[in-house]
Amino acid sequence: MSEFENPSLTAPEQTVTIDDVRALSSAATPHFSLHLRNRLSRLVAPLPDDHPARRFAQSEIIRLELLAVDLEHGSGGESDLPPLRG
């Protein structure tokens, strides 16, 4: 996964929306969560602190960090799976 953003989202005339943030973060997996966190941070950096998309992105960044921590500590839910048979 690339950490480069779609140029249309970062164009100066483009207004970042909650839907843009949701589209980027909604299908996050633990493996890519920190990449997505970085992309979200860059996407909303130019927005004012009280912008709705920035506030939503901040909550998504926390969720992505927790998702990465779960993977790091092995609590990704895979332990509930039955063992593979050879």
C-alpha cells in the first residue's frame, strides 16, 4: 500500500469531507492501519481544528492506532480459529 494520496484529494481547491475520510479509513486492516493513519494525518493537516472532517479523522486515527496495537499484541481475533489440518 502506498502512502501517497490521490492528487485530486490534496488539490488546493478540493474540500476534504467526512466521506473522503470514511472512504480512506473504513476498510482498514490491522496490517495497513498505520499507513492509513499517516495518510489521514496528511489529508486533514491543512484543515482548521474545528472542521468536521478533521475531527472525524482524529477519531479514525485513534481507531487505526488501536487496530495496529491489537495486531502487535496478537489479539486480532485469529486465536478463535480452529487449527489448520495438514
